Amino acid sequence: QPSEIAKWIIVLVLARYLSDHNLQMTHFSSNLFPLLIALIPTIIVLKQPDLGTAFVMMSSVLPMLYWIGARPFHLFMIVAPILSILSAFNVSVFYFWAFFLAIIIYLSKPKLIYGLGVYFGNIFLGLIFPLVWNSLRPYQQNRVLTYINPEIDPLGAGYHIIQSKTALGSGGLFGKGWGQGTQTHLKFLPVQESDFIVSAIGEELGFIFLLLMILLFFFFIYKILRLAINASDRFSGLILIGLASIFMAHVFINSAMASGLMPVKGLPLPFISYGGSFLVSSFMMVGMILNFGRDDGD
């Protein structure tokens, strides 16, 4: 799949641009062109449509901008419109978000006109959310609704989440034993070899094993960050940060999806989920990590 290669190509292009140009990251405008670089291929993937892959393709942008010196307030303002739209699902949450946004803007002390523009612009986005909702495809709307309450459609769009939670819960601390999972082997758990591999592992090997597996992933990402900190040049450090962000996005989204914390997006778990193109892409990223971090003592 070309989109798998595009994930780390975006990282390479961004790293080259950010390291070659003497950008004044204290200005918000310096963040716009890097965003555009990642946004162009992301829009193409969204047209497929593939929301999960599109999210991962954008996941490396903000960490790389922060690494190069972008102001946290500017990065927050990039994410704020998305949060304004998501908070519009619930009136109470939207009121809380509006209050929280006002506090963040006040503490950041921007110019008055700029601060008011950012605040009311985000509020406006939340108020026109019904138009955005109507532009989503029916299956995308179902995913969001069943994420909020899977019982709305237990045999349809909510089936995956319900079976995934059942598999995770029935495994307990130590699991039912290798090859003894009922949800897994009786085929109640769909796409168990890729999207819901965490649920299959949790049912058969238990929460303790699953926790150790997640901790190993975090240790792996931590080592990449160590390599980035000790990188010999800015270009290498940026690439390592970008690749760490991609792995982090996959681990977090796949685990959160299996436990019902996020809508089903169809993202595999690195090195464990079935899928040839993603596995090859993951090993290519590991090769780049070893190459760009080779000057470090680790």
C-alpha cells in the first residue's frame, strides 16, 4: 500500500525542510508550510477514505514542529479547531471546552485581536458542527455513534467494539490459555489477526501479558527518543522524532480502539498485526532509526 510508505516519506520531507531552512518558529506562520507538506498526501488518503492512516500521516507533524522550537500555544491552536468540532457532540463538554480555551488564550497573552479571533473562530466551528456531521459518510457517522454507545447497533456497527470488550474482559489477569479463547477461536471477534489483535492476545494471555507488551512498545519508543536527543545533527533528530511519533500513534490507536476508547479505525499494531506492507514498512523505519541513531552510544 503506497500510504504505508507515505507515512515515513512525510517525515523525511519535513525533516529536510525544517533542518535546511532557518525558520523563526516563534511566528505562527512558520508552522503553516510544514502542515501543508503533510496535508496534501493526507487529503488524498482521506478521499479513499481511510481516516486511520490519514491520522497517522499527520501524527508526526506536531512533535517535529515542537522539537524544532515551535511555541506550544501555536501547536495548541492548530489542534484547537478539531477539539472544537469534537466537543460539539455534547453541550456540557462544549461549554467546558469554551471555558478552557479562554483560559489557555488568556495565559498565553497573545495580542487582543489575535486572541479574540482565535477564540470566536473556534466557537464558530463548534456551532456549525451539524454541517460537518452531515458531510460525513453514513458508515463514518455510525462509527462515531457506536463509539459513544455501541449498544445502539449491537449486531451492526457496534458489533466489533462489543466483541472486543468481551474478549478483553473474559481474559482476566492471566488469560484463558494459549489457543483457549472462545471469542477468538469461535470467530466472534472480527479481524482478530490485525485490527483487534490486542483483544485476541488479552483473551488468551491475559491483562498482565498485555501490559508487558505495551510497556515494551513504550520502552522501544523511549529508546528512539533517547537517540533523537543525542543525534549528531538536527536532520537526524527530526527523523527519529517523526518515526517515534508514527509508532506511538499506531500503538495508542490500536490499543484504544480494542478497548473502546476510540472509534474503530483499522490500524494495525506494529510487528504483531497481520499485514505484509505494514510489516515491511515498520522494518524499514527500524532500519532508518538504526542508521540515523548509529552515532549514539546506545
